[in-house]
Amino acid sequence: MSVFSQSFSPCGRFLAAGNNYGEIALFSLSAALSPDATALSQKPILTFTAHEGPVFSLVSTDCQLLSAGNGEVSAWSWSELIKKNVKALWTKKPKYRSSLEIPEINSMKLQSRDNSLVIGAGDNNVHILDLEHGVFKSVLQGHSDYIHCVSVREREAEILSGGEDGAVRIWDSRTGQSVHCIEVYKYETCARPQYGKWISCLTTDSDWMLCGGGPSLSLWHLRSLSPTSVFPLSGCQRYSVFHQDMILAVGEGPFVSHCLLGGDVKAQIPCSLQSVNTLQLNSNSTEHQVLTVGGSSKHIDVFTNLSYRAFSLSF
Amino acid sequence: MGAVTDDEVIRKRLLIDGDGAGDDRRINVLLKSFTKWCSSPGPPEEGFTQRMLGTLAQCEFSMGKTMMVYNMNLREMENYEDIYRNIEQNITSAHEKIADCKKEIQRAKRIRKNRQEYDALAKIIQQHPDRHETLQQLEALDKELQQLSNIKDRVDAKLELRKKQFHVLLSTIQELQQTLDNDEKADDDNNQGSPAENGD
């Protein structure tokens, strides 16, 4: 079993995780972190099958959980899920050109400025769903191969998408035009031709962008569109995030890498998974500030302190 | 009601007795000897009075000791209360200091992040050439461009002049040729006319 996606509830007390069987499991963090936690509290309080295909992406709004699987997006109410009432609020499918094969949805991000959901799909396009009206507003076309990851720059209202074709495209979310296209594998400092040119992780912090995958994980300055630091991590990184003054990255290899913006790898904290697919930091609750990682096993490692693994939740 | 007070009495007596095993006995002995002294006929023995006074003194002494112990305990209690309050104050101030330090850490992390970003940008900027140099190079190129265009203008002017002079030369030659041809033709006509006249 592989865990592909995670999301914390808006109250911060629950964690939802999606696996490759299309199931979503809900874990209670308050039970697992309490001083009298038993082995039972590390099991999910609720497991249900959400989609027929793997759940590649989970996103939480302030009252709903949005899950993507089998080419469609479903919405579940968090309060209903906490009461163990499994009923999807709605399920929508973006308009794919070919109706023969259903492309999977690899990544979703919430754009809070206009309450829309940015969906990176396997049909090489980025679809934008307006959550208020429930219609697909626009389609951003330009990639020549499927999209792995999307990210949103709130301040400049831009959407970044990275795909299998090795290009990171920056789109203006209002006009839907591609503003820039960065082909990461063409830069000698980052390129790793032995792994390929695909971009599997993309994250942005307004002026800076982290991207990695086939090429090494690199930090880019978006104003000048130039790579400033390249991180010497072996293996392909699948998820990275900016946290305070550090960068946390996970991917192939049983550890969570802590890196500094200057390009040094500060620490590599071991975890129990052989290869890690997803990493999430709980910022919704002050007393359950944990880091959870999931990957190629049924366990989800929980780090209460960033420096060591505390325990594991189990699917 | 009677049972309750009995329990109380028993409890109290046990408490008192637990203190010093001799005290209660001493008071009982004193009481017994006093009643014996009161109810004994005839002159009392000398030692008896002394013994009773001695026992009384012992009881008073014991009571004084207990009173002092009681006062000492009260003062110890106060002392402990003070220390307790002090420790509580220290705890709250330590909590506050921890909160302040946490804020400081957040600030320091932000500053560190900003510094690292500056460093990263500075690295890139260093790779680009100096603006001063580039401006100078631009100026030099401009000057060269200016000079070359001046030369081009001059050469163009010269070419134009020569072209015009050649044009004038060629047109003059053409006109001269025309005039010579005309004169020849005129001469031929004259020559043809006069032999005709001579033949008459």
C-alpha cells in the first residue's frame, strides 16, 4: 500500500490520508498525541473508499475536504466525516477532451483569492474550478505532457505548474495566459540527465520557487527566473515545502531532508518509510503542531519535534 | 449523637496519648496521689508533697515544651508558605521568559531566512558583470559607432562629387561629339552642293 496524499482538518485535530486503493482514512491526532495513547489510537477512526482509483491529492478548505481520484474531484464535509457520516457533497469531473481514457488528477491547490481550486490533470492541462459556483472556469493549455504538480502564488495571482515535459510554466490566473516557461533541465547546474527531465515537486514562497524531480531540487528566484541554489540530494524529490527558515524535502530515500536556503543540507532525519510521497505540516492547531510523512508503506510517520520521528500511524 | 462524640473522644485521646507516652500517665498518677493526699487521714509524709510538686513541675515543663513546638511549627508553616509563593512567582516569570524567547526565535528565524535569500541573490548578481564596466563599454562602442558613421558620410559625399564630375565630363564629351557630327554633316552637304554647281 502507498500513501499518496494527506490533509489536516481545519480544526487541526484530524488527519486525512489517501492511499493507492482509493481509500481515505481519518486519524484522530488528539487521541494519538494524548499522554495515554494506546496502539488503538494509532489506527484510523474512519476508513472509507472515496474513489475507484488512487487518491493522489487531498486539499482542505475551511469546512470541506476535497479529494481527487480517478479523474474526478469529490467534496466531503469535515464535520460529517468526524461524525463518521460518509457522504460526498458533490463530485465533479473536468471537461476532458477525449472521453475514452480518463486522465488522473495529480495535484490540486486552493487559490483563496477567488475561492477556486487549481487542478493539474493528466490531460496536460490545468483546470480551474470555481468553488462558489461549482463550474470549471478555465483551462490552461500549454504543457506537452501530463502535469505532476501545481502551486499558487497568491500575491501576484499566478499559478505555477510542473510536468513530465520538464517545463515549469507560470500562468496569470486572471487572463489564463502562460507568462513564463522555465525548462529546468536545460540549466546545467540543476540538470541530472540520468534521472530525466520531469518535475515532480513544485512549491512557491512568493518570490522564490523550489522545483525538483528528475533535475536536482533547486531554489529559483522568480523575478529574475534564475536558479540561486542547487541542493545536493540524491534521488528524486517528490514534495518540498518552505518552513520558517528551512526547506523540508522528501522523496526517494527513507528520510526527511532539512536544507538551508543557501544550498546546504542541514540534516536528514530518518523515517520508517523506504520512499516518501507526501509531507504535511499541521499549522491549523497550536497544540498538535506535527509533521507527518506518508509513502510506500501503510504507516504514516508522525514527527512531534522536527528532529526525530515520534511514532507511526497505521492505515 | 453519643456515638459520634465517643469517637471524637477516643480519637482525641489517641492523638494526645500518641504524643508522649509518659504525659497522660503522669497526670493520672498526679491526680491519684492528690486524691490520696486529700483523703488520707493524719499527717502526710514529707516526701509525698515534694513528689507531688515534682510531678506537677514535670507536667508544666512538658506543656511548655509542647507549646514551643507548636509555635515553631506555626513559624515553619509561614516559612514554607513564603518559599511556595516565591517559587510560584519564579515559575510564572519563567513562563513569560519562555514565551518571549519563543517570539525572539521566530524573529531570528525570519531574519536568518531573509539573510539567506539575500546571499542567494547576491551570488547570482556577482556572476553578472559590473554595471560601471558595462556602461563604459557601451560608451566606447557608441563613440566608435559615431566615428564610423562620420567616415561613412564623408565617403558617401566624395562618391557623390566624383559621380557628378564624371557625369559632367561625359555629358560635355557627348555634346562635343554631337557638335562635331553636326559640323561634318553640314560640311558634307556643302561639298555635295558645290560639285553640282561646278558641273554646270
